[in-house]
Amino acid sequence: MATATPRTPGETTATPEPEGPTPELVGPLGIVSAPPADIVAPDDLIPTQKTPTLRARVKDFRARHAKWELALFFFASFAYDIATLPRIDNRFVLTKQGVYLSVLSLLLLVELRWNWREEPPRWLARVWRFREDALHFFLGGLLSPYTLFYFKSASGLTAFLFLSGVFGLLVANELPRFRARGPVVRVALYSFCVTSYFAYLLPVLLGYYSGTLFMVAAGLSCAATLVLTLLARWWSGDRRSTLRHVALPGLGVQVLLLGLYLLKAIPPVPLSMLASGIYHGVEVVKGPRGKDYRLLHERSEWKLWERGDQDFRARPGDRVYFFASVFAPASFKPQRAGDRGTRLVIRWYYDDPEKGWTEFHAYDDLYLEQGGRERGFRTFAYVTNPKSGDWRVAMETEDGREIGRLSFTVTPDTSTAQREFKVDAG
């Protein structure tokens, strides 16, 4: 027997919703009418995704290609330095590098002071998080021109291996993995920067190149590293951490540089080879600005990669001329009465079929009397009646560091026809 449930006054009974699709509402004329406002269409229940803004899409793209963005900015800034960097003896360049090195020293001192379990003071706390970016900005600003200067002076396999190492340091300075290692890497890079700066500043100021000046530059870098070590030891009170994070990386770089210098792997900055070539003849003529040179050769016009007659066709009595233009700072000139300037050597090597590469001749009575010329210090040397085969000629400093080298091949020319030489300006 069914019983009725009593209702409380004001209570309403909920009507269960029918299962299945919502029925269409048909009016008296058979026209489908709109559903009531409180009935929602099923498609409206699906949430719609908001279209991302252009700023959000750019941010997402940068996050997905962060490494490529870093590489692009790195190589773009390096290319900009190549295109805009003035001469190595430019006063603005020397001053700018000195300011960068001074600011870098200050930033490194600040990091070492408050990086030993101590919080920075309140006035420094707001900018403390930017210290790492500032350190690597100034390190990059120093390493980039150093790489270019070493590249201009480099010659030979060992020098280019050293240059590859310098370029590797420049790349490592931009990588987050190396940044995360803290003061160890930054002190090592700082030590390298101090030596590199004084290695070309001292010759520019004193007006001559000498291996002793590089030793002085390394000594100044060691002194700067020792100052950092003593201050960090005083601030931290931790001798072991100071040795591991400051002294060992800084002084270790100097030991490595001195070893490479003794192996003659470090290029002789600030000297560099501007141009060189092999020719059938070199004529000295009077030009509008003093002495000029006419360089005679037989090279075909389409062999743009060759410098002069690197495929030298020799007849009896021919001379092989090596012509070179060397850049030196404007301060390079004889310093005292009787001084003839910085001494250079031109060495000729022949690949003997039995003995291998042997020195054929050395022209060592050559002195760089005046630097600063835009076209460089120009000079030449020659050998007569060269043997057929492979040759190499190198220009070196007095202590045997290559400024530049050039390889060429001598083949016999059996023709007796009159030769017509082409002329380049030297």
C-alpha cells in the first residue's frame, strides 16, 4: 500500500531530469523554438582555450631554443668585435681594456668578500643577483679582443692550437655549466686576462717586443692573484677553500701559460703579419708617400687563394722573392742611439727528399725600424736558383716565434719564350 509523504509548507519537489538528449520544443505552427535560458547546449560545456598572445608565443619560442639563442648572440657579438675593433695600439682600446680589467677586479673582490657564507649588506642586496652577469659581461668584453689579437699574430700549428684554447675559454664564459662553478672559473679567466692585457700593453708602451716583457706580464698577473688570495683568506678564515677557489686556478693558469710560452705556442703579440707572398721579382720605386714596391708574378687571375707565385715556375738564374708586410705599433722604433729596432729573422726551409725539412738559409740582418704604418713594415728576401720541390719560408722574432709562414712549390720551366709578368703594388 502506498503512503504519501507529508510535505512541509513551502517545500518543493524536485523533478528528475530526463535521461538522453534534450527534446526539441515545437510551437503551435511546427516551428522549433529556442530552449529555455536555463538549458545549456552540450557544446558550450567544453572549455575553450584562450589564444596565446604574441608576447607569450615569443617567450615560449625562446624557452624552447635557449641554447641556440645563446649561440646566436655570442657569435653576433664576436662578429661585431671583428668588424669594429681598431688597431691593437689604439688609445681608446687600451684605455677601455684597462677600465674593463679594473671593474672586473672590483667585481671579483666583491664576490669573494660576500661569497663565503656571509650575506651581502642591505645596500648591496638589491643588485647582488646581477653580479654574475656583470662578471661574465666584462670577461667576455676582454676575452673577445684578446682572441682576435692572438688570431692576427698566430702562425703555425702550435699557435693555432693555443688560439683554439683561447676561443674555447671565450665560449666557456657563456655557458651556464661553467658559470655555476663559481669563483674557480672566474679567477682562472681573470688571471688569463691580466697576462694577456699586459703582454701587449708593455710592448706598446715601451716600443719593442721581447720575451722578457711577457714574463713581466705573467709576474703582474701572479701578483694580482696573490692579492685576491690574501684578501679572500682574511675575509673567509678558510685556508683550504681559499687555496682551492682562488690561488690554485689563478696561479695554475700562469704555470700553463709559461709552459706554452717556452714551447713557443703563444703568438708574439702585438706583432702580426698583414700580407705576404712569393714573387719572381720585387722592384723598389719611389711613391707618393716615400718608398713603394712593384711585385712581379705569373699567377693566373682566377687563383684568388694564392699569394703571388706559390706555384713557382723556375728558369736557370731565377730568384724566389718573399715579400712581407708586418704590423707593429706606432711606438716601435729605435729606443737609443745605435739601436736598430726590433730584430726579425726570415728563414727558408726545403723539403729534402732524403733529409726531410731542413733549413736552407736564414736572413737575420733585418730590423723593424719603424712601426705604425697602415700598410705595415714592408721588407723582402730572396734565394737564387731554388731546387725543385716543396719550400717553406717563415718570418720570426729574434727568440724564434713565428709571425707568419708561407709554403710554395718550385717546378722547372723549360720554356724559352719571353715572359710577361703581372704587377701588384706592395
